[in-house]
Amino acid sequence: MNNHFSLSRDVSRRAVLGGAGAAVLAGCARIPNSSDIHTAPVRGIGLGAQGNAAVAPPDQGATKIDIVRGFLAAHLGVDDGNRIAREYLAGNAREAWNPSTAIEFAESEGLVFQEREGNAVAVTVPVVSKVSATGARTTNLEATRELAQFRLTEVDGEWRIAEAPDALVLGAEDFARLYEPVNVYFVANAGNMLVADPRWFMRQTTFASAFNRLALGPAPYLKGAVRSALHEGIVIASSALSRNEAGDLLVQTPVSVLELPESERALALAQISETLRSVKRVSSVVFMNGREKVSVAPETYPMKASVGHRLYGSGDSGIISLASDTGGASLVPAFASETVRCGRVSLRGRYASAVSLDRRELLVSALTTKAEVRRETFGEALCSPSIDQFGYAWTMPEAGGPELLVVHPDPERAVRKFAVVWEPTEDVAFTSMSTDGVRLAIAHGVPGALTLSIMGIVREPDGTPTGLAEPLQVSVALDSVQGIAWYSEESILLWGASGASAMPVAIAWSLRTGFEQVSELRENTTSVAGSSEARLLFVGSDDGQVVERTVDSWAHIDARGRDIALY
């Protein structure tokens, strides 16, 4: 339908939106602070917690506001293609309306309806989140007031909607009932890893939408960094899915998948299986070919990376273990005789990186006994490096740019540099790489205006980095950032100062659900490590003291170390 009638944002409220969070619809109307126009606040629209509105066709003689309100309430009728909602639409609008997106609003604040000139009705929507046509969800830390506009016309003496936003407008409870999250898994271009691309799909089409996404490819921030063994045209019909008595989801494997080369078939089955198993109502997946099970050799099954649960840090003997059974032991033979900062160990413990005490020298080494240290000196202090499973250490100047610096332990390999896509004048930067080596997170900006960028790393099959994907960017809900670290395969931990707290705080940003508060920290916090999967949170200080968060207090760790992390 005509996208002129749409949502426009009240910029007086702080929004936290991702790169896909542009308004679902266009428009430029301002929300008035006061108005003589008739207003009608509505709470609990739809069949939410209050359950005070049913899906019903329009009443005879209904006012313009009644028509718009009834139309929004009827958005719940998705099972029959929103048949009743379309009864509120006029003429061609019934066919043209295509609600391929969704808007979730805060029921506690409700909707406000205002009648406007020109047979228009404006609805103020306290937006909590939006879901795009591709299932990408963007969230607001606080409900952000946006304006949806509807144009009405008379049909046989009754008001009907001629133009409306192409979106379902749902209260939070209704949104949770109609939509569900799913991780669509792709394969890393280098290394045998599965990488999650979180999406939200309508429950009645979740499986079909997920299969379609597997074939169409990932979000822009992963483009070129991952691939799919399934190609466009591979379809799994709903009739190919069933349950056995044990509750397993049985999938009749498409012939086009069975005909793939063995290695690609194994990847395709892994993608389908892990994608389906990420849906809460699916516990296990069994592939079938007629009545025969389709087996996958365990050695061909790709890994899903996790943050880890063993604590380590930096000390007077390089990178040291802070685990209870090996506390104080040096983990990197090549670093054992020197004091380093910001030490990091790669997936599978093959490589390590650190910076010198003045942060101007980057150290990279393999973890073998006789490995040597490669040292590269730069003119500026460096932020905490990350090290991937291919041996490449990633860092950038603390001052925020203008490029990423990438160093391999092999001195014959040149230092690689990748320009950042934002203004290099920003004065703070923190970097952290996901365990799978596919995604790099960077917090950058100036205090009070900080951004988190997540981008895929484009690699050759041997792991050599060749470029960066288009970043996904969100505004950080902190006044200042002191550090970042991956918190799970799909979320990032950030810590720093917030005007809402006198103490430092840790928050997490999830690719699936947006920002959430994790914990208030200790006054002298300088580093944080955590795993949402293992329910672990550790806090370190510059004097080497480390504490672990318990249910309602902090417990001291016997070993001492700085710049803590998990592997």
C-alpha cells in the first residue's frame, strides 16, 4: 500500500536500533504535545494480557477512530490471512495491504488515536521492537513513540481505510504468541563452523521461512563471511515434516539435498538440523529418506562455537590460568618470561596475542613449546587484541581508527590493514572477536554517543582475511564504555558508566533480543568476562583481584590476574 502513511519517530526518546531498524514505513508527521483533536488512548488492544478486545468485523456506523482501532485489533487474525482485518479496508486496499513486517508496542503505555484533517487518523505507537520482512528484529531499550497514519474514505456510507501501513501492530503479549525466534545457521567460509543469524518469524510459517532464509543467504553484516550449502530452489514442504512417538521432528530430506556431494550434503543437513533445533518447540531432528534414516558421519559435522568457561588473565608470567585447578600456570610458553596486558587465547588454544605494558607493541605467537614471538610496534596505544583460530591477531588504536591492524605469528606474512567505515576522529575503541572467528565487534565513538558495530570477516578457505562485511550498527545504551567481550554465540557484553547507576554496569546486546541489563559491577572494575550459556560473570581489577558473581553477592577467586577472559 502507499507507504506515505507510516511511522515517524519522536526523537525526544532514546532509541537503540540496528542497521535494519529504519522505519518500517516512511513519513514525517510530528507528534503534538497537545491537541484539540479528539484523542482516545487504548490499552491492551488485541487479545493480550487484558484480553478486552476481540477480532471482529466493523460495526455499522463506526467512527473513523473505531474503524482504525478495530483494524489493529484484527491484526491477530493471521490464521486466515487477516480476512477480518481486510474487511476494514476499502476497495483495492484489501488486496494491496501486505503486512510483511511487524511492530511490537508496549501495552503498559497503550496506543493514542487522533483524528486529523483530510479524513485521516494518526496513532501514536510506543514501539518496543520491529521485525522486517526478512525476519530481522530491531529493538528499543525504551519504548519509542512513533506515528502511524491512516487515510479513510466512505464506502456506501461507512468509513473504511484507504491507506494503511504494511505492518502488523501487536502488543507485547500478542507479539510473543504470534512470533518466535530462530537461529538460521550458515557455514563459515573458513573453518568447520556453524554461525547463527538470529531471526524472528511468524509461528505458522517459521519452518518455511527458515528454510527459505537458508537458501537466500545471511544478513548483510555476514555477507561474504559465511555461505550456505543449500541453494535457492531447495524447498521442504510442510507435508515433509512430522513427529514420531518420541517427539522427534522427522524431516523427509529433499532429493536435491540427498544428491549433493557428500561433504556439502553433511553441511546442508547440519544447517537444517541446527536451525530447526534452535526453535524451542523442537528438541531433536531426524532426517528420513522415505522410511530409512539419513545418517551423518560425526567427523563431517561442523562445530558451533561457544564462549567457553575456563578463566584466564594476564600476569607477570604472560597469559596465566585463573581456573581453580590450574590457577597461576602459564598458558603460553612464548610469553612466560614477560609481563603483558590484554592477553587472549584462540579457539582450540593454538594461538595467543597480547600487548606490551605501554600498549604500543602487539605480540603474537603459537602455543607450541618452541614457538617464537612476533612483535609489531605501532605509534599509538592499542586496544585489547583478539586472536582467531587461524593465528591472526586483530586490534586497532585506542583512539578509534582509522583502520584495523591484523598480524599473524609468521613474520613472512605482511601486516594487514582494513579501513573502518566510520569517521576515524572518534576517540574510543574496543574490539572483540567471536569464538568462531567470523564476527568482529567494535565499540567506538565519543562519550555519550557510542556505537557498537558488528561485521563479518571475509576470508579465503585457509583463513586468510581479505575484507570486512557491511557493519550492523546499534547505539550503545551507556554513557561511556570501558570494554566489550562476546557473551554467547549471539550476544556481546559491554561494561562502563551509566547515568542511571553510581557504579559501573554490565549490559548485553543480543542479535536476537537487543539490550538487557546484566549486573551492577564493582567500583574498581577494569575487565569483565562472562558466559550467558554457562551463567558465569567474572570481574577483574588492576590490582589483580578477581571476583565471581553469585546469586546476590561476589565471591573472591584465589588466583590473581588482570584483563580477564574465558576460553
